[in-house]
Amino acid sequence: MSDKQKTIKNEVTLKGVGLHTGKEVTLTFKPSDVNTGIRFLRKDIGPDAFIEASAEYVVNTSRGTTIEKNQIRVATIEHALAAVTGLQINNLIIEIDCPETPILDGSAKHYVEALKKADIVEQEALIEYLELKETIHFYDEEKDCEIIAVPSDRYRISSMIDFQSKVLPPQHAKLDNLEDFAEQIAPCRTFVFLHELEMLLANNLIKGGDLNNAIVFVDKAISQVELDKLATVFEKPSVSVQPEGILNNLELYFNNEPARHKLLDIIGDLTLVGKPIKAHIIARKPGHMSNIKFAKELISIDKKQILDAQIPKYDPTVPPIYDINKIKKMLPHRYPFLLVDKVIELSDSHVVGVKNVTANEEFFTGHFPNEPVMPGVLQIEALAQAGGLFIFSTIPDPENYSTYFLKIDNAKFKQKVVPGDTLLLKCTLLTPVRRGLCHMQAYAYVGNKIVMEAEIMAQIVKNVDLLK
């Protein structure tokens, strides 16, 4: 499996009706640049009416998944998204002229066929995966749905359904490799029980429903009069019940086609995580609502893992890059205002400094005698000095320069810094250094917790210039 991002080479269009709206829909898959992800475009609203495929924007999970942002809404997106993920496409525009994607035959088959015709191509950027560090257990008490995600070297999914039904007994399905999605999962159609179908029809829903785009399980006694009524509604000459307990509209592709379709739905819904997943997903009694709750859980875990990976690792036994003597040659600050003791990391884009906060700090005399707390303004100053060391590391004669604050934005203080704490000062470039201007994102850590953060901008000025 390639680790490069993918899109399509050519545009491709499908037409059909929306399952719930019954409206004619034209859907066009279009290529998209690297790192743009999967986006929907409501062409009928305007050329810029984009909405990203994200669980953050899910507003409804009844009989399908619906997203909305800035009054831009797209419904029943799971089958199209399943096809996109099943074919391992990372960047794509899905343009539609209606609030709902076409239901087609109730599967992802026609979406897959269209995308393959569009010619899937690699792009010059690597994929950023969601890779789990540990097993995740999720339980949705409301739906009695359990989902487990186990770390894996690839995306694998197993699902089990159980509707407590005589006509649809418990079923299992699995997909061990996305390479098999097109053949083993994509053709599997959505399904519905007859009592649900009657309720949906009574409430003027599934206006685009047809006996050709859903498997209908007959879970109740049904008279010939009711069968004739269904035939009229769906414009069929006649309707009957097969021995397997389904209407005679179609034949099953697989004995466990319903379980496979639920697996298809999981793939589609988890596309809303926003990045490809490396994990074995094991789902019991999945549904759109639970899938989206789990997707949001994965997003939260991914964000935490990213933040954890950014936390500096400090081993005091490892010799520093700059010790205090080297720092004093680079910074003009002296006691009691020299607030960096050593530098432990330094690259062309970031620096990590260390400040050992002791009870002997002069500022604790008045801040506060009975409740010693390091002033927030001095935490910012410590970060600025670390940033200054980063800039000075790029010039041959740092002793001839001074740094001056220009701007502090979005400063947040999250936890007290007290005597005995070891403050880790991490500054990362936000923009390249130009004309002595340095714009950095700064974080102060104690252990693995962020105690303070801010955007800081400073400028280095040659000392002789101050005399002019």
C-alpha cells in the first residue's frame, strides 16, 4: 500500500435521486490538491459553498448521516464516502446540486465504478494516518453499541448485527484489507424492515425510495391487500414475499449482505474522522449515531496523541546543547532576569529551553509570600528568551544583538507554576525569520501538561544601531 496521497485525474458524474428528498441529483467527483481532504460543494448554493467531510459538522444521523456548516447541508453522505475511503482516495471534491447525494442502488457500487473510471492517481505528499497507541473501548449505552479499536498496521473492520429478528438472524462481516472493498463490500445494499418502511412512507419520507435500492425484510404478517398497496406505491406489477423473508424485489449478493452493508456504513461514517485510520475496528450493533460518536472519540484521541507527541522529553542526565555559561554569552540578561538555564533541543524551526523554578527566585518574595506563584508575565519572558536563543543560534555574533518584544497574542495561563517545578519552554516558528522578525508559537510545560501558551513576535536589533 502506497503512503502517498491520492486523488482522481478526471472529473466524473453520476445522476440519481435522493433517498429522502426524492429530488433529481447530479453528483460530480472532482480532483483536489494535496492536504485538502474530502469536501462537498453545493453547486446550487454557489461556487464557494464548501463543507468539509468532518464529524464536527454532523447534525443528523436518522436513516443516514447529514452534515451542515454555515447553512450548507448535505445528507445521506455515507455511501459516497465509503467508496472514497474504500478506494483510498485522500483529496476530492464531491460537487452536488441538491441537499442530498443520490441513493442509486442503495450501495456504494456505482460510486466505486465512477471513481475507478476517473483514474485514481498518486500525489506528491505523504498520507498522515491516525495510528492508535493503545486499544480503545467505546460503548453507546443509548444504542447498546460497542466498538473496539485495536492498533494495527492497516485498516481492518469486523461488524456484528443483531436485530432480534426471526427473518434477519445475527450476522457477522469482516474486511481485512481495503483492497477487497470494491468487490466484497461496495455492492452490498441498504436494508429496511417492513414496519419501518410503512412508518417512513406514512411520514412522507424516503420519497426517492424504490424496491430496487433496498432489501426489505418482512417481519410481520402481511395480507395480499397490503402487498398490492406496496406494488402501487413502488409502481411494480406485483409484490410477493420470498421464503427467506424478503420482498421479491431482488436477490441477495451475499448471505450476510446486511452485515456487510453495516460495515460499509461504518467505513463511510469513519471517513469523517478526517484522515485514514490504521486500526482494527470491531463493532457490535453499529449504527450511524454510534458511528459518529465513535468518530468524534477518535478525533479527540488523535488530537491528544498529537499534543502528547509535541511535549518535550527532558532527561537531565543528557548534556544540554547550551548550558548556562553558553547562554550568558548569547543573551544580555542577568540575575534576576535570566530565565533560561539550558537549551535541550534546537532545530531549524524550534527550540526547547529549561527553567528550574526554585524557592530562591527573587520574585517569590512578593508574589506571594504565603502562596508563591511564578508571575505569568515572567513565564512569557522565559519563553521569549528561549525564542531569542533560537534566533541568536542563526547568527555568528549574538553578543552584539538584543531582542525586543513586538507582539503577544492569544496568551493563556492554564496552571500555576510554583517552586520545585521544571519549566520546559518550547517555541516553534510560525513563519520564516525575515529582517530580524521572529514569529513563534510558544508553550510552557510542567511535566506533560501545558501551563501556558502564547503567540509571540520579537525582533533582533544590532546593539550599535541603538546609538544612532
